[in-house]
Amino acid sequence: MGKSLDSQVVIVTGASSGIGRETALHFAREGARVALAARREQQLQALEKDFQDLGAEALCLPTDVAERDQVETMVRRVLERFGRVDILVNNAGSGLFALVEETTPEDMQMILQVNFFGAFYGIQAVLPIFRKQGSGHIINIASIVGKRGIPMSGAYCASKFAMVGLSESLRLELHGSGIAVSVIYPVGTATEFFDAAKDPHGRRSGPKPPVQSAATVAKAIIRCAKSPRPEVIVFPPARLLVVLNALSPRLGDMVIRTMASRKQ
């Protein structure tokens, strides 16, 4: 069963839609007190209404995780409101569909700033709190493409690979501290992420099979919050690709090319 999440204080970034929204609601149903962080204040207010309907406690914090001062303010306000922080879910992210050769330095910087530095800022902001408490849990939402790159997503893959490397180092550094670090690896998820992702050629492409719902990913996050694990691959068969790629990157390339050609 794992630990109870009742009255736990949870920060969820990117909470206004998709995986973040579903995760926040699932934490609320478990009795957690949730800080809802995202750039879009109107969507946060709508989500706050859903929390009220559930009789759950929420704190809406319009936040751009690409800005360190805003992340630090977010964490400070959560601490002022609830007196502690128990779980940080780094979920906020942006996408870019482009060949590496057509990815501008500005676009690469934007992706890294949101997907990687946003999580990095959050981690550094909560760690002093967690160390003082002697407990805490950092849950980083990566992607299966943080373990195996795919075409047309070089910048996005790079940001998720960076998140994974940071998480693995941090997990070792925090051994014995009472602070857990977990990485969640969804596959394609049916959310508005793909509509919002930037594409220099204006192409629009939804998630490719296998496709999960945001609720499926949220349930995996909740299970991990109750019983912390170093990593969770939400679609277990995807681990086969990871293992194959480790054994033979050339075969991994062949599988990815075959899958891409079939989707086209």
C-alpha cells in the first residue's frame, strides 16, 4: 500500500493541463494539500474550482519555471502557507519538433530553460527544506525519449536526457538523507502538449503509439509517491527498447526507424 498522502504538501508544476492537471487532482483525492503552479493563471483558477468541488485544499501560484526567481518565490509561498513541503513534482515542459540542423540556439535554450533548468531551480529551492525536515521526495517527469533519442526531437530529447542524468547524480548524493528522487518515464501521452509544441514548419503531430492517457501517468506518479522508486517506466514494454539500445545502439536505431516509417 505504501505511505498515506493525506495532508502531504505537494507542489505540481505544469499543473494547468495534461499530466500535471491529472496528477494534481489525483493527489487531491488522496487528501494531499496541493500547490498548483503553471504560467496560465486562468486555467489554474478553473482547476482550483475542481479542488473546491472535491473539498481539497489548493494554492494557485502562477509561475514560469524558466525564471529562477519565480520558482524560488513559488516554494517560499508554499512554505509560508503550509509550513512544509513534502513532494515536488517537476512536470512543466515545452516541446519542439525540428531537425537538429534546423534547431536554432534560441529554441534549444528555450527547451532547456523550461524542461531542464525549471526542474533544476525547483530542486535547489526545496532541498534546504527537505534537509531540515529530514524527508522529502523529488519526482521528475522525464520521458522514454530521455533514455532513447528519436528523430525530429533532438532538443526535447536532450532536455530529458539531462533531467535523467541530474536525477541519477542527485539520488546518489542524497543517499541516507531521507530524501527520495524518482524519475517517471511516460511514452506518448494524449494531451495538448503536441498542439502547443513549436515547429518551424507549422506541422502538427499528435502522440505516436503506444499512447497513454494523462490519468494513466498520474496514477503511476501517485503509486511512486506512496512507495518511492528510482524510476518508473509507465508503459513497461518500453523497457525492452531501452535494454535493446543499451546492448546494440545500431539495432535500437533500426527499431526506431521502422516505427517511424510505419507511423508515416
